Amino acid sequence: MELITWNDFEKVELRVGKVISAEVFKEARAPAYLLQVDFGDEIGIKKSSAQITELYIPEELIGRLVIGVVNFPRKQIGPIQSECLITGFHNENGEVTLCVPDSEVPLGAKLC
């Protein structure tokens, strides 16, 4: 494992957002959803392709808080540009479970 400095960690903008739309991303190579996530007034709404189809359905994602990296450069994924990375962990079966706050926090709050 490579060690990083506190300054390295501070550069990563891990922010809380709320999923406002989720749909099957038909053009993706691997099964994925296309998410629109509201990160609050300062950051706004960002798109993301999320490979979370094994454990979630689009309807249950709406309104959920998630944690996303909002300062990566945009990444072309099929016909869309992903603007953030929604975070999660692989479980014992290799399925992605979302990394989420366990209580309400303001949209755009930074992980500290």
C-alpha cells in the first residue's frame, strides 16, 4: 500500500450528493446506471455512470444520499461524459454496495 500525505488527501473532493434521477445506461459496455446527482448549490448537478446494477434498482436510488468524487476530470463513457465518481465497496460476491452517510448531512458537504 502506498502512503499519501495529508495534503494528498485534502485534494480529493469527496462530497455528499442526492440522486435525483437514475436510469439504465443502455449504451454502457458493462451493466450500469446513468445517475444525475445533486451536490448542492456550490457544485450543482453532475452525471455519473455507476456499475451498481446487482444490488440496486433505479427507482430505489432516487432520493438516496451518496458520496462522490467531484474533482476528477470528465471521462467519456459511451455517449456521455461522466462528471463524478460515485463511491462504493465490493462485497464478498464482487457486487458494489454504495458508500453512504448514515444520517442526513447538507448536500455538498465535504468528507473530513
